[in-house]
Amino acid sequence: MTTFTAVCIGILTLTHLCGLVLLVATLIQLRRSAQAFEVLAYQAQDEMEKMGTATRRVADFASILNSHWIKAGVLGLGTLFAIWPGREKK
């Protein structure tokens, strides 16, 4: 009976050691994946900051085009070209 108990304890010990080795390997891979994800997150943050800057520039340009002085200038030029005497309509 002691031989049977010793064999069972040995098998259980080997099983736990194999599980521990797999757990350590999994945790190492998880750490590497987390580090790679962290690098990607920093790169994405940098790209988003660049996109934010570009978006702000486009918004500033759009607000300039939306100003009343530009609208008045377009209206004035449109009126000037409409009444320009050199143009003939066909």
C-alpha cells in the first residue's frame, strides 16, 4: 500500500510541476504581450496627437473660410463679375 501511495504522490507532484512550468511559460508570454501592447498604445497615442493637430488646423482654416469678411468678399466679387460689361451672354 505504501508503494501505491508513493506512486500516486509522485504522479501528483509531477502533474503539479508540469502545471507550474506551463503557468510560468504562460505568464512570461503574457508579460511580453503586455509590453508589446504598451508600445503599440504609445504609438497610437502619438498618432492621435498628430491627427489632433491636423484636425485643429483644418478646423481653423474652415473657420477662416466661414468668416464674414470672406463671405462679403465673395459677394462683392460675384456682384462685380455679374455686372462687368465685357462679358457677353450667349
